[in-house]
Amino acid sequence: MTRLPRRFHLQRDEDETGTSGTGLVVEGIEFADGTVAIRWLTATTSTAIYASIADLIAIHGHGGRTRVAWIDPA
């Protein structure tokens, strides 16, 4: 059976830039091939695609201040 995509949020505990705020700041989905798509839940929204969850965290993880909160099981 093929693995289904799974949903997640990015939970930001501290907003070091003052741009996106704290709490749930992103809706996301990880596809079966590992590609990740996100949608920002900020006043100015945008959508982005990343090669992996690791790439997303490398860019938006802010040194552990933002973490992935999985909605669907692995």
C-alpha cells in the first residue's frame, strides 16, 4: 500500500523577527515522496514547496523556536 500524504502545522513558540507571530503559523502537508507544501496562516499569506521536512525546518525552524506538530500519524 502506498503511504498517504500527512498533514502538519508549524508551531512557533517564539517569533524572533516579529513577522509571523506565535502559535500555529503554517498549515502543511508532506507527500509520500517527502516533498512538503506549506501555507502561511499570517496576515500576508503565501504558499511554498520544499524538497523535504528537513529543508523546511532548516529555513523556518529558527533554532528550535518553531517545531512540526503532526496531525496525521506516520
